[in-house]
Amino acid sequence: MLNRRQIGVIGSSKAKPEDEEYQIAYQLGKEIAKRKWIVVCGGRGGVMEAVCKGAKEEGGLTVGILPSYTGEEANPYVDIKIRTGMSWNRNPIVVASSDLLIAIGGNWGTLSEIAYALILEKPIIGYKTHPIEGLRQADNLEEILLFLEKF
């Protein structure tokens, strides 16, 4: 059986297609799918949409851990909708469902997910995100991919 790693991608829900964060997440999604790994995210817009879109374009599988009971906020590239009804309290589920995580930009929700990743001792790397002790910062997509290949 293939090693179907579950790669958690967390970050800005406000990133737009013209933003650098969106473009990095989009390319990252493509790379995750090429490796036959699974994208896990919060399932909404911004970075979450970008990584799912990139993965879907390469035939990948995407999972969205959603804040509502209905799942109607899911971006159109989410294959599997996990409807939690937990709002922001779903963040530790995103982290626990991931083998390792990449944080791209983000605000308070991303900061909480970074904290959960560190608490749960999950490997995590960041791109233009919070400068937190224990979180390695990447300068580009190539550094993120090197990090992924180590685990």
C-alpha cells in the first residue's frame, strides 16, 4: 500500500489568487498531489482554497475540516468534507489529522494551529507566518519541499 501521508496546510483565509501566499499554496498543492499524498486543511478560502485547487488539478485528494455543520463554506476543491459544527475549535482536529504541517501566512487561527502542532510535536514549517520558536521558516517553495521530503 502507498504511504498516503496527510499533509496539513494552514494559513490565511483572506489570501487572493494574485497574492504570493495564494500562489505558493497553489504550487504546494500540486506538489503534494504529485507525490500521491493527501491535503488536509480547514476547507475554506484563501490558502486553503489554493492548496486544494493545486492538488485537484494534479488529481490529488483533499480533505476539509470545516467549522459548520452544513459544510456550505467549503471551497469547491474539497473532496471530503468533515463537518464539525465547532467553528475555530476545529483547529486542533486539522493538526491532529495531519502527519506534518505547513503554515503559509495567516492570523490568529493559524497561530493557534501552529501552537497545537508544537504541542502535539508535529513537524511544521512556515512561509511568511508567525515567528514562533520551534517553527522553522522557509524562504521559498523549494525549502518547503525539502522539508516534506525529510519525513
